Amino acid sequence: MNPERQFDFLQGNWDARCRVPSEKGWEEASGLLTASRTLDGLVSIEHFEGIYHGGAHKGFGLRVFNRETQEWEHTWTDTLAPGNLHVWKGAFRNGKIDLFGGWTDGAGRHVL
């Protein structure tokens, strides 16, 4: 399979569950994820709308296969932190993908 097409399965409209950590463990809320492709199918675009930490939340992501590094790069921004553009990178191995990214949170702690 062409690596640039590995996320084709994600295209369409999906009922989504947003799972976030809380003081009581994990909290889940429903949402809607819409994914499509653009630029001759080389870029995946996703929109998310749902509940996050108890409030309305919208997010926007781009997913692109980097031919030089042979990794997927997934960028994300949302209504909670519209000035922050988070980036995760990873590759499909053994039928799964792990995406990793890091940033500093509001308290100055490094988050992986």
C-alpha cells in the first residue's frame, strides 16, 4: 500500500468519543469527526466538534505523509488554544501507528 494512503480509512463522518483525564479517572463525551482528503489526496483534513472537559469544543487537524522522513505528521489546533499548533509524528509499524508530540503546558510542564 502507498504510505500516503494509509489514513484513507478515516475519510467520512464518524461518531467520536473524546476521552480526557480527570481527577476521577477518565471522562468521556461524544462528538463528531469529519475527515476528507485534499491536494490530490495527499493531505487529510479533519474537523472535530464535541464536548471536552465539560464544554463545547471544536478542532481542526491536517495529516500529511512526509516522504523525506517516512513519517506521518499530524497538526492540530482547537478552540481551547487556537494559537497553539500541536504536531505529532509517527509511522505505521506492525499494523498500528503511534504518534508522538511534545509541548509545554500552562504550568510550564513538558507534556509528551
